[in-house]
Amino acid sequence: MTNGRIGVVIPALNEAENIADLVLATLAEDPPGAIATVVVADNGSDDDTGRQAEAAGAVVVVEPRRGYGYACLAGTEAAVQAGVDIVVYLDADHSCRPDELGDVVGPIIDGGADLVLGSRTRGTIARGAMPPHQRFGNWLSARLMRRLYGIAVTDLGPYRAIRSELISSLDMAEMTFGWPTEMTVKTANRGARIVEVPVSWDQRRSGTSKVSGTLRGTVLAARHILGVTIRYARRRNQG
């Protein structure tokens, strides 16, 4: 069994219309363990994201350097400093469901996993929530992950949980949308335990996605993800 103090990290950029409801819904959850803190990492928003998040009960850290990984790192550092045992990552647009948080942290608390990946492929994807080009890129990335690292994953989505000691030791360096992939491949290279659980994927409440909202955003994210997957596989083979 693992101690269950949970820190939820929400990287956010211009999500003022979504963030308060998400923070409130997350704080209202009663998963195994206890939510010790919800950290919103404001990635240089020019709207009221930070103020809305703080008013809803989140700890807000500001990371002006644009990049999903920068925001995740800033939020992770704040959560770890708060003394949590598990760090959970949610997207700020309310596409991840806080009421599934217990399913995501459960395998770690039960002592059966070090990293838990929420698989949208194994779960439910709302109509229109993941366009065809994003589905293909996700399928290709997961297939490469299985081939290069020997881990049976079906999705490289953002909803995930990891032991705080493990994430603190991974020396994360990918400050783009390659952050979740780097976390996964470095965990695999450590021989740590990776488990998938089904999760839902809803359409964002409002606004436009920075990834799937445009073909360019999807292509750039896919390039980062595939690049990280291949680069760390080469390092693994050379080492």
C-alpha cells in the first residue's frame, strides 16, 4: 500500500471559462487517499485563469515560459513541495473527468503501479472530442511505444498519476507536449510498473484546444511525441 496524499496538477493557458468549475469538481472528489492540494500552473494566460482558479480554491503558480512541459514541471514542483505522495495530471478544459480520479490513483494506492495512464482508447471518447488526425497520431505513438519499449499501452493521454518520488527522480527535460511521453518512456526504462485504466474523454467545455483545435497544433504535438519516443529508445539501446 502507498500513502495517499494526492496533488492534482492542472496546466492551464487561457482557460478562464473552464478552470473554476474544474477546480471545484476536483476538490469535491473523495478518492482513495486524500486530495492535499490542487495546483493550477498558469502558463502565461492573458485572461482571468489564475484569479478564477485561486478563487475556486486552487494554489496558483505562474510559469511564463510557454510550453506544456514548463507548466507541468512548475505544477509538479509545487505539489511535491506540499508533501504529496501521488501527483495527478488533468487538462484544464474539463475534457478529463474529476470523478474518475479514484480509478486513476487506485493502482498506486493499492501498491500495484508506479505510473498509471488513463486510456481514452479503452474508455469512452465523446463524439467530436478527438478528431481523426489526432486519433491516428495517438495510435501510431502507442504502437511505437509498445514496439520500442515493450510496454502494452493504448494511449498517451494527459490524464495520469505517478508516485511523487518517481517523478522527482526522472529529471524531466521535455518542455513541450512531449512531457507525458518522456514521463512514460523514462518510467519504462527504469523498469517501474506502468498500468493503464480506462477513462473518459469529453469535449472541452469552451474555447479552442491548443492541440486538436487545429491541424497545425496536432502535427506539432505529434512531432514532439514521436521525437521523444524515438530519441529515448536510441539512448536506451546505446546505454
